[in-house]
Amino acid sequence: MTAVIQRVINANVKINNSEERSISNGLVILLGVHKDDTEKNISYLVDKIIGLRIFNDENEKMNCSLLDVNGSVLIISQFTLCGDLRRGRRPSFINAADPKKGMALYNDFVQMFKRKGLNVKTGEFGAHMNVNLINNGPVTFVIDTNDI
């Protein structure tokens, strides 16, 4: 799994140019599911993200986690994070999970965040989405479970 994590002041996603879902003070997580990913990847990634001390404390030092600041999460599926750009000019998506598996693991990822008691909003797997955010910092990290 590949996750792009952005600390935000606020963010929203508009799904198929109609329904809008939004958060404030938290993280936007863009999630790419690879064909070899399993529940183990989900557990690692969720625990890692929730424990990251990337929010500022009273001294403006990155010392607080998502739980410490009672932050929200907006989780967006983004299979293009699995794109291979090493050859040619057109991305290859052979490493992306097939849609059935991708949706199942994406939903499991979302549910694990909800079970942690966080305010979670989502995009819609496979839908056309427009994501707007105000990145706080800016602070952005990339975590790839293939690197663990």
C-alpha cells in the first residue's frame, strides 16, 4: 500500500460532481492498494499513521499525534499511486490491485480507522472525485508498506 498523508486545516471531496464530504483539522490520506497487499499492510499502515507525531504542540514542535489533537481523517482511494513510471511516458498499473480486491482492502482500511474512534470521512471507491484541501505547513509524507 502507498499512502500520501497531508496534514490539513480543512479538506473536502466532491463525488461525481454532487455529494460533498468534509473535515477540519486532521489528515487527508490518499491510498493506493497494490495487488500483493494484505490485511497485514492495513494494520501496519493504520497504526503508523495514527501514531505519527506530525501535529504541533504548544511550542510549535511536531510532537502530537492525530489522537492527541482529536483530528479527523478524509480517506480517498487513489489507484494511480500504484502507477509505474519507470518506462515510457504512459503509466503502467500492473501493480495495482484489481477493483474487487482494491475496494475490499480500502473498506477494511477505513473501518480500522473508524474502530479507533476517529471522525472519518471518505471518498467513493472508483468514483470521479474532486479533492480540495488547505495543507497545514505544508506537511506531507509518503508511506509505502513495500518499504517495511
